[in-house]
Amino acid sequence: MIVDRIVVEGATKRYAAVTVFDGLELAVRERETLCILGPSGCGKTTLLRAMHGLVPLDGGRVSIDGSKVTAPRRNVAMVFQHFGLFPWKRVGDNVAYGVELAGLPRTVVQERVARYIELVGLGGFERHYPHQLSGGMQQRAGLARALATEPDILLMDEPFGSLDAQTREILQDELLRIYQRDPRTMVFITHSIEEAISLGDRILVMTSRPGRVRELIGVDIPRPRTVESVIAHPRFLELRDHCWRLLREQQVIA
Amino acid sequence: MTFHEVGVEVEQARVVVPTRSGWRRLRPGDWAVRIGTIALLLGVWELFGPSLNKLILRPPSDIVRAFFELLGNGELQEALGQSLRELVGGFAIALVLGLVLGIASGRWRFVYNATDPLVSALYSVPSVALVPLIAVAFKSFGDPPRIATVALFAIFPILINAQQGVRNVDRQLLEVARSFNTSERRLWTDVIVPSATPYVLAGVRLAIGRGLIGMIVAEFFIGLVGLGYLIISYENVFRIDRMFVPVIVVATMGILLMGFVQWVEGRVAPWLKRDQ
């Protein structure tokens, strides 16, 4: 049975005269990765923040597991495009941040921090400050911080958007592996078609302002995946061309 | 196979060693230039000063002799003790009051509106002009008005920087904190205080210079004591060699206190080392 975890109904957001999105409808299923793909300025980041209760909506509602979202919940964690690491905290303390705030005992915090730092491949860097790490490693720490709270739902706000192509692909592979080991519900914002196809079970293509759902595409490429295996898959090119066409329509309007 | 076995090695090779703006860290060669410049200046002064104006440009060797004279008869220690008492008292008040008002006005609109006009007014008026008023207000020529003067001179950089530090907290980090369900108390300890710390320390550095000025000015205007008294009294009798001694002591205090704040900064804000 398909269970919807996050349901967005009639979501509307305006900033002064600008309508960011209007009457948006979507549902995120249990343990799926939904990639939201859209041109810049289509409100995909605002939508993600609304799902987390960080941004209030002007109309409609977001519910998680049937209840309306008004503030961030403990079982939902977010990974930010800007990494959002505290420059004054060492990597270990940054990763511990979310778990500490969840009020878990110190021993559990330490165990989680050690485990998730190891999981994202940052073992040995616990005592480094963020500025001593490369961008890719900083985002590994950002990912570990979110994962360490052991959330049911992960919200990813273009997490690899500011990384170089190679680092990006490495981290996409890591994310696929982490998913394979322990699948969780994930919403992944991106403007990269390749990234959306590699990671997503479904891709939601948005229109530019006001943002609306242009099309919901199922990615029928089997897991376990790696970025390489996805690109080599015969469906990849068709999906990519299809997404391209949808996005190009938007570019013309924009 | 564990997750981090793939590709991580490639990335780890790029760990950034903070070499950026490394010129600000002093190297042995830098010290040679710093000391050399001062030595050159003193040498020129020693050799050519007296021939230009025998009365005013007393050579450094005379000042050194005067230093030991004032040390020998105990005048310098007594004046320094007096001045330090004012400086420490005034600076402590400026630090506490400046931090409290600065943080409160940076965080709460009400406090900002209540204090900002007064702060702007007092900061714009040359503090020297207020010193006689302070003496009158305290109806005394004792330590309290002098301490108040030091506090008045030193408080504004601390207050204004603390306020700016609190207001300029990175909005992205505030959002991160909200997204992880922070409490108000943890918001302060995790985000606001650490991000305001560099601003506050910069304010304290500025305040040291102003506090020393306040100390000397207070001693000129209120009761004539301490190092300020030494300067005035030896200037009046044209003992310029002795007059220079308290001046150099004040300069030395400035250098030492600035160094102390820098040391504290390295202690409480080690993540800032990248900029030094």
C-alpha cells in the first residue's frame, strides 16, 4: 500500500505583489525520493521551507502524517545548500548539534556522532573547524548532522548545488548508498536534470512563477543505483530529453 | 564495502590549510623591521634632537634616566597605581554596561528605540566636553568621577559593536537553528553569542585606546592625580624628560592591553585564527 507522508494542498505563497506559487498540490510517499526540479525562482526552495514549517503559507496547507505543519518537527531534518555549519563549532560538535537539541542522553549523542561521521566518510576530521574542510567535506558534515537525528523525512535544499561537478557526483553516489542501506522519505530540490534522474523515484517538474506542477514523472530505473549505472541506463536519455523539453518551455516564457 | 570507501580519498587530499592572509601573522623578519624602525627613530632623536631644540627634544637617554629617578623616589609607582585603579574600575563598568545595553538593544526593538537617541547623542559629543560636567555631577574630585569618565570614554565602542554583533547574526544560521528546533537559551549559546564575539572584541580593542585617553583627561580636569598629574606638573616646570615618562608608560599600557585582548581572542574565538 502506498502511504503519503507529506501532503501539500492548495499551497499559495506571495511576497508583496509576486506570487511565488499558487494552489500547489503534491504528495510525497513513504520511503520515496521525490526530486523537485524547476527553473530558478520557481519557488521550489520556498516550498521546501513551507514543508518544514519554516515559512508560513498564505493559503492551503502542508501536512505530515495527517497533521498540519506549523513548525519544524523532530522527525524531519533539513540539509542546506549553504551547508549551514557553525564556523565556531568543530565538525564533531556541528554533527552533534541536532541530536543534542533533541534532548538525547550524552552517551547516545556521542555514539550517533561517531557513527554518522563515519558513515559520511569524515572519520578523523571531528576536531577540524568547517573552514579547514573543502566544500564537499563541509556538506558531508551537513548531511551527517541531519542524519544523526535519525529523521523519518529528509528535506534537501539543493545540497550539492554549490559543489564542483566531480564532488557532486561522489556525494550523489554516497546518498544513493545511504538510501540503499536505510531508505527514508526524502524531498530533494535541484535544478540539475541528471541529479533528479539519478536520485529520484519520481521527479516533479515545476513551472516558473507562479510555480505550479508541470508534470510528475516516474523514474523507472531500478535500484540499487549509482550515478554511472543511471547514466548508462537506456531510459536515462529519454527521461533527460523529456525533462529538458519541459524546462525549456519555461525558459521561453521566462 | 562501507560508504566512505568510494572516492573520499580524492577529496581528503584537498583539505585546506589556512594560509590566506598569512602576512598578518608576524614572522621573525617582521620583528626585525618593527624593532629596527623604532631603534632608528630613537637613534635620530638621540643624535639630532638636542641640536634642534635643547629644551623640548630631550634625548631618549635623558628620559631613561628620568624614568629611573621617578621609579627611585616612588612617584611613578604611586601615580601608576592611582591611574590603574581608575582605568580598571571605569573599564569594568564600560564592559558590563556596554555589553548589557548593546546586546539588549541589538535583540529587542524596545531597548534599541529607548537607548539609540541617547547613545548617538553622547557618542557624537566630544567626550572631553562632558568631563567638567561629570565632576560637577559627582560633587567631588575623588575617584568616582574619574572612574565615570573612563567608563564614558570606553563604553561606546563596546556598546555599539555588541549591538551590531547581535544584529548581524547570519540569518542562514538562525534558520538552521530553527530547523533543528532550538530553544531560546541554546540559540544564544550556539549562535548569537559566538557570532557577536568578534565584534565585541574589536569594540574592546577600540575601547582600550579611548579608556586611556579618558583616564588622562579625567586626571587633568578632576583633581590632578596619577599619571596625568605627572605629565602636567613636570610640563609646568619644563622637566620635559620627566614629562615623557608617564606618556611612555601610557603608551606601553596601550600596547600591553591590546596584546592581552588579542590573546583572549585566540582563547575564546579560536575559529577566527584563519584571519590572522
